[in-house]
Amino acid sequence: MMKFSLTSVFILALVGCASQPSVYYTLTAPAANQQLKSTAVVPTGLYSIVSVSVPAPVDDTLIIVRQSDDRLMKLAHDRWTAPLGKQFGNALAVALTDELGMPPISTTQAALDAKVTNISVDVQRFDLLPGQFAELAAVWQVSVGSIKTGSPNLICYTVVRQSVEPGVAPLVQAQQMNIQKLAKAISLSLQTGQPYAGTQCQ
């Protein structure tokens, strides 16, 4: 797995004026901007997002951008509305709802139904490079039945990247689009069994 190494990453903080207000961002794309929505929704049955993990160095309420291969910077006044892991999970649930026509059920409900499709997502990279690009790389798996005892029916690796203009807002919008592409990759695997562009499965 390509996790960030805590021993090789230096977290820096930008020091700004104390009077400067914080700006809050969300990874959930506005409905009007959901450009990747499927033209035809194919019912897939009940599904649940059982786990979403993001790299520990960026799982923060502060937005963290990459300066170089081994340096990350915390932005003092640009924040997520919740820690990144929770933000990512919520945004993915909304994007999958848009793709599949129904929201995921809770893990508690899923545990009571042996026919529920379980989805797990392990984000390997969540990179924000100002003025360059936003990249998302994730290993995800799909299984039917108990997530504790069942074997994955499908394991995939998706990498998506968007070029960006300077500024924090373009980085956030690009990652919103990347999450929509990840949701599309997952939904296509459930609907057709075919991989999406930028996705490898086994």
C-alpha cells in the first residue's frame, strides 16, 4: 500500500493574520455541478459503505497541500467542515446515491441482510498541489454478505487527476470531481462489471 510515511513527511503551518476569517470547504459537489451522473440508473439492490480510510497525515480539519515529494503544508485559514475522512465518506455516499439512484444503508442494517453489497475504500493518495493538480488514488473492494466472513468479489485500484488553476477553491472542486469519478467507477462495477477509465480490477 502506498500510504504516506509519517517519518518522512514534515507538516508545516502557515501563520496568517489573527483577524483573517477561516474559509470552510466541503468535498460534496453541488447538485448542479455533478456532471458525471449516469444517464440511466440501473438498480443494484441494497449496498453499504462499510469503511472509508484516508492517509493519516491529511486526515485533518485543516486543508493540507503538498509542497514537494516530502513536504506538506497546513493552510491556516482554509478548512474542511469536518475531518477529511468523514468529509470523504459523506461525499462518496452522495455521489454513489446520484449514480445508483438510492443511498447506502447503514452498516447496522447491512449486518442483518446477507444479500447487501458492501463497499470498502482505502484512499492511498489525496494530493493537492496548488496551481498544478489534485489527485486521488484509492483501493476499493466490493463483497456480498458479511464483511467479516465473506471474501471480496472484486478488488480495484482507481487513480484520477484533475489539473487546476491557482487557488484553494479550484483544488477542492477538482477533488469533488475526482470523488465523482471514483463513485462512477464503483457504480459501473456494480451495474455492468466493466472497469471505468483509470481503474484496474482483479
